Amino acid sequence: MIIHVVVNSRAGTVLDWDSGPLKEAILAAFRAQGHEVTLHLISPDAVLPTIQRALDQGCDALVVGGGDGTVRTAASVLLGTDVPLGILPLGTLNRLARDLKIPLEVHAAAAALANGRVAAIDVGDVNGRIFLNNSVLGLTVVYSQYRQSVRGRPFFERMRGYGSALQDILKSRRRMDVDIDHGQSRMRLRVLSMAVSNNRYIEKASLMLEKEALNDGVLAAYISQHPSGWALARAIIRAMFGRFKSDPNVVHIEAHEINVSARRSRLRLANDGELEIVEMPLRYRIRPRALKVLVPASEGLSDAQRSHDAILAR
């Protein structure tokens, strides 16, 4: 197969690598399985045009190395095509890679993708902008603002920025009134934070919330009505112990479409951790199985999905 690998040179973990060993390790993993592979180690500004050129030249699969923002950029180009997306988890959180059970160590991830299979997953959409993990509004967007402001800076400077974000979040009591319509009912809520997830999370003890599946065709909204950032932080800790659904201050909604309106013309969102200013109202939709991805051959997304999967041809 003809495979193009596009690596964001400013991704969180790439910053600490020497580009030579990283490049050779990735190339070796794909060549060992007989693939024809080209690797591009590029700046963030060049990611989108490089992906487009790879598609124009013709490729059977596209693999991107970077964080969730880089993955989302690639997915926006591949959406609806037959070219599958592979992920080398080189970011900080690597949420989609975790959900797809891709190893987080780069050598193991490259080997798993080189011998992987193709599956189809759902994609979330808010006013025409896609998200693969979640779309967040309200207080917790503050974290994404700080994270974006310190991206690419030295490690200790980044840590200070994250610490400042945490302090702002914990001290805040900023809530807003929103109207939410999910097809079955309409409600007005006073919201501290709201996360709309591409498919639902499971109640399981884990440092990072895990998805039940990525192809159930459902949006899951988790709406915080906590009085303060401190209360929200305690709720997040409970969620790490698998107890978020029992929290009386969390409203949980599942639907194919969710509409959100408020007394403002625009709202700041964090879509897969990337800040965007979006016109109101917000119209959330799920696009069932709209994106093809590479997953390790030993991993399944769901029983229903297995009949649609194909082993990556060599």
C-alpha cells in the first residue's frame, strides 16, 4: 500500500525528540510490512496543505503524528472519503488514539498501524465544524485557552500555564443560562460547563474517561450545574472513580441532535481542545460512521462493527 505519514514537528512529545531517530523508526515499521511509505516532518502551518497534496498524489492510507488538534485537521480532509486515517499519538492527551486502543509509544503505534485494519467511526458536528472527541463550552474552555497560549514553549513554562488555568477554573463561579433542545424535550439550565461527546463515556475507574464505543451513532452531553469550579473539580475526581452519572449536579443527555441557544450571538468552544468562536445557536449533530480509521488488528470497536471491518491490504 502507498502510505503517507504526516508528523507535526511541534506536537507535544515530538518537541523532546531528535527528528532523525523518530523518522527512521516510523519508516522502518511500515516498510517491514511491505508498504511504500513517505514521511513528512513539518510545521503546524504546513499540515493541511501537505495532507491535501498526499491525497492529490494518490495514497491508500494517511497517517498523522501529533495531538488531537492535528488529528482533527486530518479528519476534516478525509471525512467521507475511502482513505483511512491512522494516528501516531504524539500529543499530550491523545484521546482518540486511546479510544481506538492504539499504543501510546510511537514505535509500537507505528507497528500496530502498519499491520492494522480499517474501521468506520462516528464524527460529531457543531455548526458544520467537526469534532472526534468532544465539544466543550463554559468554564473548562479556560484550560484550552491557557493550553493554546503556552503551546510550543519550554516544559516548565507550559506547566506554569496549566497551573494558572487550574487556579482560574477552581475560583470561578461563572455560569450562564442556556436553552437545550434534544428532540424529546426542551430545558433551560444554568450551566457552569457543558461537554458534548462523540458517543458516550462509560462509568469506569480511570484517570481519563473512556468511550463505550465510537460507532453507536449518538451524542452524549454532560452538563455541569455545579455552583463553582471547586465543586466541578470534585465531580471530575468522582468521574475518575466511575461515579459521574450519580452526581445530582450533572445533567446527562443522549440524542442524535442537540441544539443549544443562549443570550449571546457567539460563543467560545473547545472542539477537541482547539479554541473556536462559533455563531449561536449551536446545532450539534452526529455523522454515523463517517470517518475511516486504522486500528490495531487485535482490537474491535463493537460487535456490530466487525462485519464492516477489513484487514489492511499489503
